[in-house]
Amino acid sequence: MSGVLATQAYMNFFHVHGRYRQGAITGAMAGGSFFGTLASSFIADKMSRKTSIQVAAVIWIIGSIFQTAANGISMLVIGRAVAGIGAGIASAMVPVYQAEIAPKEIRGRVVALQQWAITWGILIQYYIQYGASFVDGGPNNPDQSTLAFRIPWGVQIFPAMLLAIGMFFVPYSPRWLAGQDRWEEAIRVLANLHGHGDIGHPKVLAQYREIEEAMTFEREAGGSAFKALTRPRMFSRVVLTVSIQMWSQLCGMNVMMYYIVYMMQAAGVHNILLTASIQYILNVALTLPAVLFIDTWGRRPSLLYGALSMMTLLFAVGAISAAYGIPNPRTDPKYNAISWLIVDNPSASRAVVACSYLFVCTFALTWGPTSWCYPSEIFPTGIRAKAVSLATASNWAWNCALAFAVPTLFEAINWKMYIVFALFNLCAAVHVFLTVRETKGKTLEEMDDIFESGRPAWRGVARGSRLDRLQRDIAEGNVKVKVRLRPKRYEEL
């Protein structure tokens, strides 16, 4: 969206004047995503994780068609809302699917790949928008063709088509299969993922037994309905993941990505689209180290130090803007969306741009991947989809609220907005320190042990994994595992 905001084609065709119209257009996708995430668990639990992702792709295609053919703001908002439903389903269920098929040693890396793919998508789409902005004489031509925004919105259809088709060639989640009592399929998927096709491999048998024991416990506790999320042992985790997704929006990244054009205008930058594009490159580049090392440095340090670093950078941007900016004199209609400008001070402008780049780098290294990884890890299989859908709904609800609020904040409180988001990061850091427990190197079935150990979050968790010990016992012949290869028939391996 950000790449078309400054084009004459967009402004003249949709007549987006005033703080609320653009907020409604931008927020429509987040609003649709909110409802999509709430519906996602029903689709994923009934039809499977992978089918829910295919459904999301089809809905996205429909929404993209509406956007591309938009004949006014109403149709554009409807298209973005429909596409948002698809985005909401996918954003909730992709991490769940990844977490359920990945080995514990690289689970964070696998889930973080989703965030890296998202940053690539944002970068590619931004440059498609940037290239399309030069249609018919460039973004400043008052007679620019609507192709300047229809081309990038139409291109969105093709990645969704690839996703919908590609999902036919990946396996079902073994934990979802186990939840459907399709145990033979579950162990064969585990064997293909973790044992080179050998169902007798110790690691496969150890995972199978852990999943079976966890499923038995969940069913005895009646733990697959939404009411299970309200029980004390789970409710605190629900609040934690909902809060993490809330903080991931309130950290200020929403401002940097959706309204970077406004931010660059306020900083007095002239080549706005090109300067803003650099942060998209940094977002891609700096997410890669997080993908590679999230299972080494862990989830808790990423969230804690990330929040503190982003807080510092936002305070810096606010201070520079306050010290060197002036109220908008309203002499240029291009700057009507903002009320505060840095004029004729290249050093201050460069400092603001540098801080915004460092902010994006920090988010990409820390909260970007980790805020999606953590909620998908810490719940039992029977309620994982439901809990993650609520957490992701929190993300999109705040995303939607900020989409409406940020244009108003830019106009009403200008540089003070950065101070507000800096304080949000301070609150997030305190919350993380007190409540977030480390999950790296643990299986999904070990999360109950971590969260019910009675140890304060800042004391850390015991090293090692129960799965490794069980795998060793199976390899040494000390433990035998009964595998359900057919209904009511077991084979001891």
C-alpha cells in the first residue's frame, strides 16, 4: 500500500483527502484479517492445517481481484477486507503448521522462515509499486494512469496461486493426524520428516510416544474446546501470547512500514520512495540472521533486548524531530497529511532516516520472527490452533486500530507519537522480563513442564530435553513403543 500513496494516479482516482479515509482503506485489510484469524482454527481443526492455508490463498485471490478492479473507495475497501480474511487465516495457521512438523532443534528457524518470506514479499511488492509509479510520466504527473496502482495489486494474485497449488505437495501435520486418530499416517509422516522414511527410527518412535501420551492426557482433561483456554493453566499462556502480538504492533513497526512515506516527508527527504525502499531491503537482510540463530540465542533475549533497543531508537527520533522540526506551514499540499516538518536541516533529516533504518534492523532481528514463533510453540495440540488464532487476532486488531490512528497521530501530536511508541516498548520489555519463558530446544509436548515448573520466568529452564532421553532409551532397547498401524492393531517397535 505504501508505494502507491504518493502517486498522482492513486490520489486523483480515489480522492483520498483527510485523515480518516486513508485510515479506513489501510485498516480494512487488518480488519478482515482479524475475522480471518478467528475463523482459522475451525477450518484448521476440521479440515487440517494445510487445507486451511489453501483456503486462505483462494480467499486472497478473490480479494486481490476486487482491489485490482476497484472503481472507488468502497470497492477497494471491500477487496482489502476480503484479502485480509485470507491473510488472517494464513498468518495464524502457517506458524502452527511449521511448528508441528519441525524438529525441536530448528523449530524456531523453520517458523522464522515465514517472517523472512513475508519480508521478501514486502520488498518485492514495494519495488513493483515503485516501478509501476513511473507509468505515464511518473508519480507527479497529474494525468497518470490508474495502471500505477492496478499493476501491483493485480500481481498479488500469482503468489497466492502458487501457494494454493504447492500445498498439495506437502504432508499433513502429524499432530493433526494424531488428533484425528489417523495414527498410521501420523507415524509415516514423522518417519518421512525425521527418520528418512524409517518408522522404527528411535527419534520417530520417541516423538510418536510423546505425541500419543500428550494426546491421551489432553483427552482425559477434556482439553480441545475453547473453554479449555479459560482454565488457569492455559489462560495465563493465552494472555501472554495475546500480549506479545499486541506489543509487536505497539512497538512502532506499523508506523515504519505503512506510513514510511509520511515519516520521510516529515524528515524533509526529497526522493521519498527510493529512500523508503532501503528499509525494506534491510528488513529482508536482517531477518536472515534471526532465522539462522533464533534457536541459538533463544526467544526470551530476542524479545527483551529487541524492545529495549527499539525504545531507544524511537526516543532518538522523537528528540531529533522535536529539536529541529517546525509546525507545517501548509504551503505545499503534498505535506497536508502531516503537521510537523524538518526543513533545511540535512543532518537532522539523515539522523531520522538512520534511526528508522536501525529500528527496522532491530525489529527484523528480534520481534519480527520471534513474535510469530513463540505463540505457535507453547500450547497443547488440541487447543494450539484456537490459542494461536486468538493471539493472531490480537495482532490484527491492533494493526487495524493503528492503521486508523496513525494518520491522526501524525497530524495531531506529530513528534510526540514516537515518544508514545517508545514507552510502549518499555512496557513490553518489563512484561517480557517477568513472564516470557525460554522454549528453545524443547519439544511442543514439553511446554507444560516449562510453564508449570513453578520457576520464575527470569530464572530460566532446565537444560536438555525429555525427547533426547527417551530417544536414547529406545535406541538402547530399554523402552519399547507400541505403534498403531491399523485401527485396533498395535505393533511393538
